[in-house]
Amino acid sequence: MASGINPKKVVDLLIIFSGSVRIEGVHPLQFGFFRRKLRAQRRYGLPVLNPIVFYPWRALDFVRTAARWFALVRRYRRILADVMADPASHTYADEALRAHAGQDEADHFIEMFADKIPATHGAPARLASSLAAASLLRVRAGGGVGADLALGAAQQSPDIGAVHDP
């Protein structure tokens, strides 16, 4: 509701995507409301089932599947009704729903997890983390001249921790 998307449409998609896997056992994009199961269409090598066995089984399978779909729809719609009835749901906002102003605005998510983001092409600039990585590089290299060269290159390289525009 806070994002402006119709919540009923979201719930309907959640029902289809979760129910197709749980109830029907198929991928959500292969889902259909009515599955056509014919007695004569069997896998290669399997015998065609007797009509006295197949049709009662198919009727029971249809009723059981319909009951599971009904229970899932009722459960999700009850959750939707609870959310819609909550007065705080109309004004709720968090970081994911906050409008992003663009390139110039700082992204707090990246600031919080900057130490866990590897030094790659689009990584945010951070001086302390690159120096810590350089000292770790020295420790892994075992000290010595080679480690000092690696450390010097890491400290002098403009690419470490810099943000590049493509």
C-alpha cells in the first residue's frame, strides 16, 4: 500500500507463485488453473490405467487439489485483510520503499556494508578498508620486499576502492 501497488494484485501473484510449486509441483511459469490429465496419456512403458481405477482417482485428486488451493487463497486473503485493516499500513515506509533521489544521494545500505563489498569496478570508495586490505596483503605475502612492493602498489593504485563510471 505504501508503494502504490494494488495489494490484491500482489497477493494474487503470491498465491499463484507459491501454490504452483507447493500444490501442483510445477514451475510458476508452467502453471495453469486446470491440469488436463488423460487416462491414455502415460509415460512410455507404463500401461494405460483401467477406467474404474483412473476416474475415481482423478475426481479425488481434483477435489483434493481444489481444497488445497482454496485453503491457500483463504490464508493469503486473510493476511491481506489484516494488513489492510491496520491503520499503520497506509503510512509505513522503510529503506526499501524510500524514494531514491539519484546519483548524488548517499546510499546508506552501501555505507553500512562497505567493508563486506569486495574492491571491484563499481565498489564504493573507502580509504580505511583499502589500507586494511593492503596490510592483510602484506601479512599473507609473509612480509619482506615482495610484500612491501605489493603494499606500495595497493596504497598508490588509484583503482583500489575508487568508484568508476562506465
